[in-house]
Amino acid sequence: MKNHNQKLKHLSQAAALAGLVVTLAVAPVQAATTLSDIFQVAGQTNQAAKRSQAKIDALTEETRKLLSEYKTVLKEIEGLKVYNRQLEKQIANQEEEMAALSDSIDKVTVIERQITPLMLRMIDGLEQFVALDMPFFTKERADRLDRLRETMDRADVAVSEKFSVLFRAYQTENEYGRTMNTYGDTIVINGTERKVDILQLGRVALMYQTPDGEETGMYNKNTREWEQVGNEYQASVRQGIRMARQQATLDMFSVPVTGAEVAQ
């Protein structure tokens, strides 16, 4: 029995020793496996950290770009605000001008209604003046009056243009009083039509001379007829005709002048 117990004791000791050997053999393997896992996890962590840093760097760059774009947009917005304020001023000025133009248009309408009768009266007055004036450029002046009346009747001609044409007609009539002209015409002398050269000296004198120079005459403002004058004016009138044609230099010459009619 004693021997049996000793055997069991020895077997127990052997089993414990074997277990210790196995434990000692397995421990280094487990320690090696744990360090490898730690290094692997550390590597993975480093890679993850690098990727995270790359993302952070990318986000930082994108944020910087966005900030720069934001500042640029702010500058553009400020510029647009200044531009809009300027436009608002311009629009306000334009509205004022439009209101002034509208008021002017209304006034122009009133003026047109008033000026048209005035122009017609001016044409009538000009026609009466020509009829009472000495009979020089009779056809030209009559045609001008006809054109004036035709222009007044035209709807496609602005009132301003009508007045301008009428004003030029008055200017032309005014110029006749300060110019010397000569032209060929047919006039009635003692009931007979004669082809003559007319010499017009403003509104001072109106004379005629036949092309052969044999007959010289004048327009009598009092009788409103053409009448012959003495030979003493023959050379003088001929010289005046040459000067009016720019065939001779301007000089003094004598002309017959009708005195004013005495009122009865």
C-alpha cells in the first residue's frame, strides 16, 4: 500500500513537471504572437493617421481656397453695392429727366397749336409784302411762297422744320434789301412786253436796260409801272449791270431814284 502511494506521488510530480515544461514552451509563442499583433496594429494606426493627416491637409487647402473665394465674393458684393447705388442715382436722374421731357412734350403740344396759326399769318404777311414790294425776282419769290404753303400742309414735316423753312424765307427777303443783282426778264413797258436786263439795287432802285443798250428805264414805286428814263443814265446802268455780273470792279454810279409819294 505504501509503495502504491509512493508511485502515485511520483506520477503526480511527473505530471506537474510535464505541465510546467509545456507551459514554459507555450509562453514564448504567445508572447511573440502578441508583439506581432501590436506592431501590426501600430502600423495600421500609423497608416490611418497618415490618411487622416492627408484628409486634414486636403480639407485645410480646400478651406483656404473657400476662404479666398469667400473674400473675393465679398469684394464683388461690395463693388456691386457701390455700382447699384450709382445706378440708383442715375435712374433717379433719368426719372427726373423723363418727367421734365414729359412736361416739355406737353408744352410743345401747346406751342404747336399756337405756332401753326402764327406761321400761317407770317406767310400771309410775307405774301402781302412781296406783292407791295418792287417786282424783282417775281417768279422765284412766288414759287417760294407756294412751297411754304405746301410745306405747312404736309403732315410728315415737323413743326420745327416748317418754322425753319419760313424763317429762311424771311431771311432771303431781308437779304434782297442789301444786295445788288442782275438777271434777264420780260416786262411790260407801255403795254408792250420787252426782254430786258434787270438791275436791282437792294430796295433803293430797280432799273432795266434792253440788251442792245438803246433803252434804259426804271420801276416807279409811286405809279407801280416801268418807265423810260433819259440817256444820261444809259452808261451808268450798263456799268451797274457789269458790276453785278462781276465783270467790273465795284464803283460809284448814278441811278434814278423815285421819291416818296406825298400822302394826300
